[in-house]
Amino acid sequence: MRMKRLVALTAILLVCSLIFSAISVTEADALYDRDAFSEAEQELLVQLGKASNAEEEAQVLWRLARVMVSLGDDLDENDKTGRFALYEKGETYALSSIEKHPTSLGYLWKSSNIGRWGQTKGPLNALGKAKGMLEDLTVIVNDFKTLDSSETWYVLSSLYDELPGGIISFGNKDWAVSYMRMALDTIPSHLLYPGHYKKLAEELYARNWSASKRSKELPKIQKDWQKAATNLEKYRYYEGKDGGATKPFYSSVDLTRMSDRQEAVMVLSYILEKAKVFRPIKATDTKELQEIEALRNSWI
């Protein structure tokens, strides 16, 4: 009887210990959402010290990797040394997160830090990082089957858009557009993400298909959508999933009734109007919206 009581008491003490040592990332996430990145980092380091198991450590570590991307982005573009240091630190955090407890977010922020590092270093160095990034992103959409991560689709789109194609690398402008459409369709309702709209608009404007070309090409893309075997392959063709009959949420007409450049202007106009009634508007969003307005004005 005494042994049973001892076992029960030990179990209760263990549960209590776990409860009191458990991490809380609520404050860090709120700070991150307010663009208070340095404060978020400090809060996460406090929580890392409180983590009681590998899974909790992993949850803090991928968030630290995410913060490093934002801290690096905030530095002056000419401060390449500072940016490299932060992105490399972010990659290290993400790798540790994956080693502790693999999650799709660990892989996402690993690839994001690597991508930013490559963009800062220059095109030739970015090429050397591309294969590893694609492997990480493939794990997210194929192995974890995570399809609702707007950031993942954004990084995939950027990868295919910015890399050269042909024999040099695996870049593909059409696939980039499809992935970016998916990025827009999975933006969380409480976030604005104006940079996502800007990215799609830029990709469309550069591709410059006419409405008649869309009418010819999108039904062809639909066949590839229907026969694709994996998520990574399938969503390359998201743009043509119904042969062009899609009516985007920012449009009153379907894809075959407008050109790429008409849609590009429409996308920018939509996000500028949405921003007028959206709250809260973060400092990073405000800067992006100013760039979007200038870009739209140069197109109309």
C-alpha cells in the first residue's frame, strides 16, 4: 500500500514538474507579430532555458530561426557581414530544431535563412544553396504534407523565379507563378502579407502572357495538374487546376479573361485597398505598401 502511494505521489510530482517547467511562446509570438524582433529573441532565449524536453526546445528553436530572418532583413542592405551572421545563426537554430524534433516549421525557417543568405551573397552563391533549399521544402509539402503554409509557397515561388532555368539550374517562371498563387490563397486571415501580393504581381508582369495565351496554355497545365504524383509536382500546376476557370478572390472575372499584366495591376490595387481597412498595419507592412503603390503607379 505504501509503495502504491509512493508511486502515485511520484507521478503527481512529475506532472507538476512538467506543468511548471513548460514553455510559453505566446508572448514571443505576440512580439514577433508586432515586429519587435529583438524583444522576441530575448523572450525566446528565456523560454529555451525553461524547455524540459526536446520537443519544447525544437518549438523555441524554429522561432529563433524565424526571428533571425527578420533581424537580418531589418539591417541595411550594405551591411552584408551583419546579414550573413544573422542568417547563418538562423540556419544553426533551425538545424538544432530539426535535430531535436523534426517539424515542417524547422525545415521552413532553415530554407528561409539559407535563401536570404544566398540572395545577399549573390546569384552564383545562391545556386550552390538551391538544391538543399528545394530538398527542405520538398520535405514540408511531400513528407509533412503541409499545404496551408503561405511562407512555404512563397519561398518555393521565389526559388523557382529567381534561379536560372535550362542546363544551369531548375528555375521555372511558370511554376513560380503557380506556387505564388498558392501562397496568396493560404495567407492567414489575421495577417496582411503585402509582400506576397507584390511578388505575384512582379512575376505576372514579367511573364506577360496575353489573355488569349492564357486560354491556350491553362487547359494544357490542367492535364499536368491531374496526373502529378506528389504535392511538390502537383502544385507546380496550381494555376491551371481547372483550365483557367478560376476566379481569383480579388477579381470579378476568371483567369482566361485577363492578361498577366492586367492581373498584376489588379493584385496591387486589391492589396492597397485592403490595407485601408486592415488592422493592425505593421511597420514592415507600411514600407511594403509604399513600394507597392509606387510600383502600381509605374504600371498604369
